[in-house]
Amino acid sequence: MNQSKLIFVFLFLCIGYVSFAQNAHVKGIILDSEKRPVSDVNIVTSGSSSKTDSNGFFEIEIPSNKKTSLIFTHISLKMMSLTVNLKPNEIFVFNPVMSNSAEQMGEVFVSSNNKKRVQGITVIDAATIKKIPGANAGIENVLKTLPGVNSNNELSSQYAVRGGNYDENLVYVNEIEVYRPFLIRSGQQEGLSFTNTDLVQNVDFSAGGFQAKFGDKLSSVLDITYRKPTEFGAALEASFLGGSIAVDAVSKNKKWSAVTGVRYRNNSLLVNSQDTQTNYTPTFVDVQTNVNYDISEKWQMSFLGNISRNKYLYQPLTRETKFGTVDQPMALAVYYEGQEKDQYDTYFGALKTTYKVSPGFTLKLIGSIFHTTEQEHFDILAQYRLGNVNPDGETDIDNVDFTRGIGSQLNHARNDLDALIANAEIKGFKEWSNSQLEFGLKYTRESIRDRIVEWEMIDSAGFSINPPIIPINNQPYEPYTGPLLPYQDVRATNFNTINRYSGYAQYNNQSEIGSSQIWYNVGARFQSWDVSGAAIVGKNQIVFSPRAQFALKPDWDMDMVFRLSGGLYHQPPFYRELRDLNGVVNPNVKAQESVHIVLSNDYNFKMWSRPFKWVTEIYYKSLSDVNVYSIDNVRIRYIANNNAKAYAQGLDFRLNGEFVPGTESWISFGYLKTEENYENKGYIARPTDQRLKFAMLFQDYMPNIPSVKLYLNLVYNTGLPGGSPSYSDPYLYQNRLNDYRRADVGFAKVFVDSNTQSSKTGWIKNFKELSLGLEIFNLFNNQNAITNTWVRDVYSKNQYAIPNYMTSRVFNVKLNARL
């Protein structure tokens, strides 16, 4: 893209909307009589044509304000035609079923009911997810480029949305809620997220104001659908970070289909780029399958299964971190003994059956079981030396002018957890004319067995450092005669059972006000739960959450939609939220409550004769019964007493479209302010107070060599509150980390894709896709800190904040192939 176009884009962002488009679009997915996607369907109209891809998807541009006929033809199915008359910039979603027995004709004059658009749902293309580079590539990597979604940890798949934390996000795969491990405390321990991008067909994301049919969380919904294959296929990915294989299988009678994926990941390439030199030998492996069986035209069954084994062996050797200022450079050297052995084994299985009672009435029954066994065992002794280095010489620890502190730190943990979560759910969907009714009822049983034993000893210049809660310790000036205590000591054993009953009902409708169209959705959900365990019995609690969405599409030449959504949202406590700082479970922790209000504007237009979309959202959340927490890397520790209130407010912008013809890119900007008031002490910034966010996801290709592609993933976040000592009172001392800046870029040489397959000969013609790429993570080698290590000098009684930097610049080679 040349310089003049770039200037025009940024002027557009500053001064508003420009549109000269006079065309409309028809798109959708074509299915056969057995509800399977149909590829290679030709769609022809006067002046343009298109074809469905392997997932049955198509999109075609047609003239607006003009009756236009579209002809759908396929080699083995009967012809189908459609006549439409659409307004400028209108997008009509058409998902027909092609028959092999009778031709079909239809005519549409009413503007489209684009459900996801009016519901405020962001749709992410599955192909884009696979292409965009990132240290932890996948769906979460792309989510972090959206406005309102923040993360300052490229090794983690966790993300925060509009002031919430990592525990406040719902994730569904095929309408089944999935979970993440409990004991993870750092991004490099995580390994693989649940979602396998090789199996994905649709990804929908809502950052707030979502419908009642989605569960009881405060922040967001990620709704993922795995594909249902129609023919045999295989995909392969291999890189320095690991690899994956996915296979599509279909039976001869087309009743059975399955997609199965195997993944392996090794983060050594990234971890070895950090300041700490280690023997790091992780093994992150999982196997996942989605099996479908069509019993009849009305009755289908599916099974989703996952087995994951994450082994994490971490043996730190040395660390050297340079910090300070130009005038006073400093360095910290650490020498380690010991190791960490962690293991996370998870098993997940879900059975789902769908029965079509009548043409407009569908019932679903879903059962799932999630079992995880986790252990976190480590004994690590760190001996450190802190000193000033000569500003005129080499700034390393071997050129120290003055040693400010020496000491050691011993960390010990024997943490073990076993959790079994079972769900049974029934859901219904009734449709008539322009209205729909959805309802559901769910039972969940959570059985948790948890043992926590972790402590820390700190020694500075030969003097044992007692916990900060002991005030009388004036070493070395006065002798200390009290007992020697660990600096931190957490010990607890919890055996708990949580029973939950939840349900929802919601009503959707579409109507008209004059010549304008209106959509609305009103509903409510409830949840009842109780916590029991050894020597504890919690009281039964129940919450109700009414929610609503309204969307208006005025009868304007501009394709504009206005949305207002919100309601009362509750988050009944999960096990982590029941456990306080000492590891003890409080069974009567209440559900956190939040009132959401989201006002948004969605505008489709044309620029450079290509489609674009501008989305603006203003939101406000008022939270009560807040469960205050602290974040250390990715581990969240709650106070578990509901003694706070909070708010979050912000503004999000997103511009996406074809900046380069045939590719989708976007630019995001977000402003957020979130504060909490604990025990009426006053409002202070919450740990997720990410004030400003800018991100860009950009796809391009070389004009003279179009088979060479470029993918850019750029994120800038202002610093989060964090990096303070773990024992500090945030009302007395609160630190804010430096800004997070990161750019990942990928280059790929495409040998075969859908545009070149027919022209290839020899062995390469067997591939539907084949590419080889180079990825550069952290292109500008920015030093981003996730936390601080606090080092004491017992003589001066000073503490120094040593930044714990994330990954530096790393190169990766990746091969992608699909048969």
C-alpha cells in the first residue's frame, strides 16, 4: 500500500466517515439436503461470478437498488435461483439448501437479518487465524488485536476484556463450555490452549452486553464451532515451536464424519530468549476429535473429545539483568540450584444430540465431563549479587564498582489438585415468522481436591528476612531474638463439592418502525449453587440476570446499524474465587455483580471500491460484591470476601476491510479506565487498568510476486498496575509497569493455494495448499516486563525492582500443507 493511501486511512480515522459505495453483497453457506457444506457451487449474476469454498462459503457483489437474479449451479445438484433487490452497502446473508431432486426459485425484497451484526458479535475468519504470526499463535493471538481485549504476556493464551480478568471470559466449543488448568502461574507453563485452530470453522466473539443464552461470566464470550467435513482431507504444520496434524474423514454413505487433530508444542525457542538461562524441557501434547453422526435427517449426534498432557521441567541456571539509568547502570546476577517439575493432564469428553421435532422446533441434549490432575513441585535456590556497573565500561556484572546487595532466596512448593466437572444440559429453539424463542436448563457438579504447600525463605547478607507482618526486626543494627519464619507461607487442604443449577430463556424478534428495521432480544437467566466440603457447609445462593439487546437500521443510503445492549450480569464463584490468599476456601463467597451498558454503531461502506467496516462502542460497567484479586504473571489470587465495588468505562474503535485487495486487515484503538473501592478506602486502579490500546493486523503481498505474502501483528498497550511487592498494600504503594510494545511479522512463499492449484503439475498438484514461511517475533526487540523481582539490601534497607523481561527477538520457520 503506497504512502498516499496510508495518509488517507489515518485522516479517515480522525475526521469521520466517507462513503461512495453503490453496491450490495450476498454471502452465506450452501448446504445439501443432509446439512453438509457444498463446495464448488457456481454463483453467477450479470457482471460477476463466484464459487463456494471447501466450507460451502460464498460471497458475491451485486448492484444495489436493482432487481438482480443469482443462479446457483452444481455438477450433482439441481439449479437454484434467487432474485433480490438490496440497498446500497447492504449485506444479505443467504444460507440455502440445494436439492438433488427439484429446482428452487425465490425472490427477496426485504433487507437482510444479519443476526451476528445486530447482536454485536465480531466474526473472525478461520483462515486469518492460521496465518497471523505470534509467539502463541491461535485464536487468542488474534483476539488480542481487537479493541477492549488486552494481554501483556505473549507466552500466555489468557486475555482480559474491558477491565475484567482472565477468569471472567466464557469459552464455548460447539456450544460446550471448556475450562483451563487451575495451577498455572506463568505463561511459559501453559503449553496449548484448548482450541485447535486446525479444526475450526467459525469464531464469534462478544466483548460485552451478550445474550442471556450465554453463561454467567462478567466480561466476554468466545463461541467456536468446529467444522463438519464433507470430504477427506489432511493438514500439516511444522515449525521450530512444534507441529500439528489434522485429518478430515467422511464415510461412504456420508452419515459419519470426523475431524481429528494432534498437536505438539515446545516453548524452548522463546524461553531461551529471556534473561534467565535454563535447562527447559517441556512437552505439551494433545489429541482432539470431533465426530458427527447423522442418524436421520431430523436427528444428529456428535462427540467432542480432548486428551492433553503438559509436562514442564524447568531448571534455571543463571540470570543476568541490566537495568537502571544511563548515569547509574546496575546489574543483577543470579545463580540457581534446584528445579521445577510440573504436570497437567486433562481429559474432556462431550456428547451432543440434536433432534428436529418440527421444521421450526429443535431440541438439544448435551453432556460433558472435564477431569484434570495437576501438580506443581519445585525447590529452587537463587543466590544473587546486585551492584553498580561502570557507566564508562562494560555494563555487566563482572565489572561491578560497588556491590549493593548479596543474598539468597529459596522457594518450595508441593501443590496438587484433582478436579472433576460434570455437566448435563437441555436446550431448545423455536422459530416462527420473524421471531425465535430459546431456552435451556443445566446442571453442573464440580468436585475439587486440592493441597497447597508453598513457602519462601529470603536471606540478605547473612540475615534471614522475616515476613513484613512482623514489625520489630531492626537487623543488623539490633539482634533479632524471635523465631525464624518463612517470608511467605501458604498451607491448606481443600476437598469441596459445588452443585449448580442454571437456566435461561430469551425471545428474539424483528420488526419495522416506518421504513426502518428494528431487532430486539430480551431474556433472563438464573443460577443456584452451594459449596460443601470437609467441616464446611455453605449456604445456597441464587441470582437472576435479565439482559436485553436492541438494534436499529435506519432507512438511510448509508448502511448503518445502531445497537444498545446490556443488563445485569452475575459471576457465581468458581473454585479459584472461593480460595483466599492463605489457600482457605470461603464457601459463602457471593456472586460478583455487574450492570452492563453498551452503545455501539456499525457502519459498512466502500473505500477504494473495496468493502470496509467501522465499529464504535461506548461501554460502562458498574460492579458490586467485587472479589478483589492480585495478578502475578498469570496467576490470580483472590481475597474472597466481596468487600469491594468497582467500575469500568471505555471507548473502542475498529476499522477493518480490504486495505489490500483480497485480504482483510484491521486497526483497533481502545480507551479503558477501571477502578475499585475496597472497604470504602477510596478508588484506586484495578490490576487490569489498561488505559490505552492500539493494535494492527495487516495482510499484504508483493505486487510483482503475489505468491509472497506478508502478515503483521502489532500491539501497543500502556502499562498495567503491577510489579509491586506481593505483600504491599496498594493503597500505600502501587507501581505501574512500562508500556507493552510488540510487533510480530511473517513472510510466506505460497506454492499452492486455491488460485494456483489447477495450474500445477507433478507431485505438487496433490496439495490444495503449500507454503513455507519465516516469522520474526518481537521484530524491534522491545524489552517488555511482566513483573518485577524485588531484591533487598539489608544494610541500606532499600529494595530494588528488577524487571522480569518477556521474550526478545526470535526467528521461526514454518511449513504449512493441506491435502
